[in-house]
Amino acid sequence: MSDNPMYTFVDDVMAKNFSSAQKTFNDLLDQKLSDALDAEKVSLAQQVYNGVEPEDEEQLELELEVDEEEAEESVEDEVEVED
């Protein structure tokens, strides 16, 4: 096996060793989240203590508008299921 956890994860999935793959996946995710949290802490500390302006980050926006045609089809589908 390789020392790279991604290769280990893929190898475990291919071998259908899902319990080991889950542990490897959780470890990978924990590391990514920890790195992102640390970076955010550094950014916040720079803003608070050094007066650095916050970076404008694009936030994803959910498109909540539904076409009238889609809404009607959805309602019709629900009515058919209830009948």
C-alpha cells in the first residue's frame, strides 16, 4: 500500500473493505476541515489584530425561483400520487 491516504481509500473501496475506507475517508475529511478552519482562524486574526481588510469571497446563492410550468407539473404529480 501507498503512504498517500487517497490511494489507500481507493484501494479499500476497490477491495470492498468499507470499514477501513470509511475510517480513511473520515481522516481525510477531518484533515481538510482542520486545514480550512486553521486558515479561517489566521484570516480572522489578521483582520482583528492587524487591520487587514477581509477578502471578498463569493458565496453560492440558491436559486429559489421556480418556473410556473415546473410548479404546475409538481402539483399535478402530487395529486396523481394521492389519488
